[in-house]
Amino acid sequence: MVIDLGGDRNRVSRSRSNSAGRGTMQASSGRWLVSALLCASVLLGISPLFAAELIVDVGSKKTLTTEELLARPDVTTIQVPDDPAYHRAKTYRAVPLRALLGADGLPADQALQVTGTDGYVTNLPSNLVSAEGKAAVPWVAIEPPGQPWQKTPDGAAIGPFYLVWLDPAASGVTSEQWPYMLASIHAVPVNATKWPQIMVGNEVPADSPIRTGQNFFAAQCMACHRLNGGGDATLGPDLNIPHNPTEYWQPWALKALIRNPGSVRIWPEMKMHGFDASVLKDGDIDTVIAYLGYMAAHRH
């Protein structure tokens, strides 16, 4: 998110006189005060009074403000029956994500990388973003200026932008693919091309649970974690360097940690949330652990 404080857009010509110097100092002090108020509003979870900006780059970069998005002719009020952040129905003013990407959409060899201000990164495959017919439909929800969305039950402030889905079950959209606090949306190479260090070797059979675990790991875990240095997320630690969790967690404890971190350990700054069985079944978690065990012997 880029905040426009307005101070640098209308530059005041500098004079060599003392009065101009005092004016410049006053302007600087004013900008400092505005910045301080803005930072305080962020820390307190209050919506800033200034327009938030969303960067969209799928070939040509554009920066869209809250006001510009809300003024678009395709902005619509949508009803989300079961919002995973709030665990209930929610109503938003939103614009279709596909319309923001432009007429050309997203090439098949690229993914859509959605980055949050908290370091959370989600990579959405082209076939998910561009699917038509009976498929999930992605929308960018927009927090109205001066009317902040309420915090989630976990205490998170999710504005100013939030990627939400209508009919998510039609395409198997997971809870990790509902990123909030959006700052930017970029087209990037698919994981296998961009981060070969996360891929299993050719010796692993196509029907191996290790390969299945790799897919779950890429979709669910890489929103927060890296592996072998591969990935863009910064919210959680690398899960193979310097050590892999399978090397210091017993299997039952690692599985319990993934399912519900608080059942194993609680700490004040804990950010990891659990995965409900509707998102990851017990067998799915087993495949993720199998993949992690394999990668423990394949550091790059």
C-alpha cells in the first residue's frame, strides 16, 4: 500500500530568505505530523484519512487509488456468504479482478502474485484467475475511506483491499487464496520456473504422496513461508534452511501444529493459524509432512 500525503505533489519554490526558510521548516513539520498521525492510525487499526493505493502490474504497471476504484463503472455491491476471515456472511463494494487485469488477462505460463503489507504472498494460477463458465469469480473488495471494516475475530485489520471470491467451491479455492491488506498484484512466472529449488526430483513417482504434498505446500504454506530460499513470502521462516521441521518435531506434534498451532505451543507473537479439515484433510497434512521430509535431504 502506498499512501499519498500530498506534500510532495505541490512543491513550494525555495527562497533564500529567512522567511522562506521558516516556511519550509513549517511545511516539513506539517508533513512530519501528518506522517506521525498516519503511522498511529495504522498501529491502532484505524483506516487512514488518505487514499490507499493498489499497484497492478500484468504487463503495464498502474496504481489505483481507493477513490478511483470506487468510481469505476463496474464497482458492485457483492454478498459473500461465508467469508473465511470473518466466518460469516459479509457485504463489500468490489470490482472484478479480471477487469483490473485487462482484456489480455493472464498468460498460461504465469501466475498472479498478490502481496500484502504484512508480508503475506499468494500465487494464484492462471487457470484459477482466468477460468470462465461455472467457476469461482475473484473480486477486489475496497474499504471505504473513513469507514474501516471491523476487525476479524482474530483481531486483524484487513483493509484497505481484500481479494474475495464468489462461488469458491466451484474451483476449489482455499482459505489461503483470500489474501487481505493488499498492496500489489503482479504477474510472475509459475513456481516451477521461478523457484526450481522447491521442486521434487524426477525420481519421485507421479503418484507419490511427496508430489501431492509439494502441491499442497505451494498452495497453502508458501503464502507465509519459503523453502530452500524459494518463495516471496516473509511472514514466516524458511522451512528447510537451516533446518527442516521434520528434523526437530515428532510427526504427531508437527501434524498437530499444522492443524492447530495453539494445541502444541502458544506464544505472544504467534501469527500462524491452523488449517481446518475442510481446507486440509488429515491425509493432506500427511503428504505435506512427506514432502518436507523429502526436502530435508535436498537442501540447495
